[in-house]
Amino acid sequence: MTVCLTRIINIRAYVVLKPGIKELPAAEILKMARDRIGYKAPAEIFAIEQLPENAAGKIDRIALAKMAAEDISPSRGA
């Protein structure tokens, strides 16, 4: 018997916009991601004010997952 387990991962990108930029350039980000990393291009792009950090000053991935679970509106590219 052969068992094949497939795990579908929804890749998200979290983007902090530079001051003065009001709109998320989702199409540009997706094009860059597809050109550079192809199959790992994000399905969703989230614009946030700042990346959450843990006590050690590293990006808090658990907080990002919680933000994604909450209803924050993603900007989806074409």
C-alpha cells in the first residue's frame, strides 16, 4: 500500500509600506515573487503598519498567524 500525504500551504506575504506610500503595489510584488521564486509566490499579500516582534526582537510568526486568522483584508494580486 502506498500512502501519499499532501499538505497544501497557503503562502502569505506581509508587507510594511514605506512612509508616503498609500497603496499596496500587489501586482508588482506578485510579479517580482513569480519571477524570482516561482512556485512559492504568495497567494495573499497583507499590508501592515509594522511587523510584530517577540522579546528577542525577531519576527513573531505566531502573532502573524493570529493576524491572518482574524479578519484583516488581504490585497490579492492578479
